[in-house]
Amino acid sequence: METTMWAVDKNVDNLKTYPQIKEAAQNLKKNEVIAFPTETVYGLGGNAKSDEAVLKIFEAKGRPGDNPLIIHISDRKQIQSFVKAIPEKAILLMDAFWPGPLTIILENKSGVLSEKATAGLSTVGVRMPDHPVALALIEASGLPLAAPSANLSGKPSPTTAAHVAEDLTGRIAGIVDGGATGVGLESTVVDCTVEIPVILRPGGVTKEQLEEVVGEVSVDPALKDSDQTPKSPGMKYRHYAPNAPFYLVKGTKEQIQQMVNEKRNGRLKVGVMTTKENKNFYDADVVIATGEREKLETVAESLYDTLRAFNQENLDIIFGEVFPEQGVGQAIMNRLTKASGLPIIEK
């Protein structure tokens, strides 16, 4: 399959009228799948009402079909056609954080969306992305778009069109290149079908921010207990993984350096994921800083780009520092533990 690349300036007016957007939207109407930028990561969009389109998403990603997909909209009125009701707390969250990196779980109205998009569940995750290109494309298509991240399943999520092309060229109809994304981590997923909203996936909106709007918010126990099955889209399997074994280390930088030395003495090529504050401390084959420890939002922005960068280095093993699990740090550690898939080393 030939994959078309459409370059779009996100800062121009009336984006939905631009030929590139109109052409991409026509592909969506034909049940093709198109990658597009959001404020979090690039998404792989398809007609959420079409089994054919949704199956193409799963096929392109190599993603298991038992994982529900998040539905992206450009106007809150679109929700009314496919959800049963919108609870008061959900409305408050929409008012506060939409458009933005927040997915809200609501009761699904059967017979409207593809059951393959919802994995046959009675609920559906919905969000309105805060990106002019995404909103223009959704509006031009006239469709709710099912859209997981636009990467091969298990690989780091894409924050540039180049990342998408690396994974999916020849597997999808096109890529709308709207530049690099902003937040860098996927949306927070919160279940509003229960009295006390539950965070199913931490992301760009923190627990503290949610609680400022709706009061008490709980967290899905599966985020901490590997024996429980997570309920959120995209959280059921290992994700974001670099090619080399990736170990998170809860210890001092001196202890991490000692581990690096031991592996290099064994003739292994070693990488270290750190922050700008510690970058010059480490002596390893490859050292990559992902933002600043004192500004965790910068870590979030560059996290996936960092994980992909390690794949260019043909490493045998990677050690990574851990981060405090407050604010956006909770989402960062969630993604890093998913990327590792290995127990955290505690020194």
C-alpha cells in the first residue's frame, strides 16, 4: 500500500478547507485509516462506525482486537448519537478539560459504533483532542474517529510524523504531518460511569487537577497490581518498549553507574536514560536525557522520543532512572514500567 504524506501548517485559519485535510478526510470516509497529530501523540484514525475501518487499524498496528479504542470527536454534540447519558461529573470534566488530554468513559449506546471499536463493551472512551489539525480532520470527515496511537503495537508512541512513517509506511493510506506533538504522553482515562470517577490510565491531566473539579477521584488498582486486568484502552499489554532489555533502577546515580560498569566489563553495550541534571555524570556507551527532573512535564514531552532514540544505538541493555509518582510523574512511571516489562531494581 502506498502511504501519502500531507504536510499541514497547524497555525493557518480554516484548516478544514485545505486540500490536504479534505483529501485525508475523503480517505476516512472510504474507511481507510489515517495518522494525524493530537496534542498528546499521533493517532491512527478510522471511522468508528465501520468494522472495516477498525479492523484496518488493528491490522496496521498489529494490535490485539480485544483492546477497545478511544473515540475522538470535534464537537460535543457528536457524543449524543452514541452514548446513553452524560453524568454531571463528566460534564464538569468536559467543561474543564476539553478540548484536551482527557478521555472520559461513558455508557455506550449499542448499534451505533462498531463493536470492534468498543471490544463489545457496554462502555466507550471519548475525547476531544486539543489540536487544530485533529479537530479540522474530524470535522471535515463528519465522523467520530476511533484512534489509538499511530505506532506498531508495543513500540514507543509517535510524537512526530517521522515516527509514524518509520512504523507504518506501507501499512496505512496516509499521514497528516502537523509537526511535533506537545504533551508527549497519551490522555488520562477516567471512568465516569461510577459515582466516584476512577482513573484507568494516568496521562496529561493529573489526579490533582481532576479532584479540583469533581472532588474525590480514585485510581484503578490494576495500575499497581499486575495480577489484575486493567480496564483502560491500551493498557492491557506491554507497550512503549525499546528493543533492548530496559531496567528501571530505584537507587542513586552512583549505584546505577556501578551497574553500568559491571555490564560493560562483561562486554555489553549499555545505555542510560537520565535527565539533564545527571547527563554528564554517567559513563556509558549511550546516555540520553529526557527532560529535566525539576520540570517533569519536559520529561513527559520527550519520553517516547528518547525510547525510540535508544533503538538507533544497537544496545544490549538500558538502565533508566525512576521518577516521583506525583502529578504527571504518575503517568511517566506508568509508561516506563510498561516499556520495561521487568521488575524495578531497588538498590
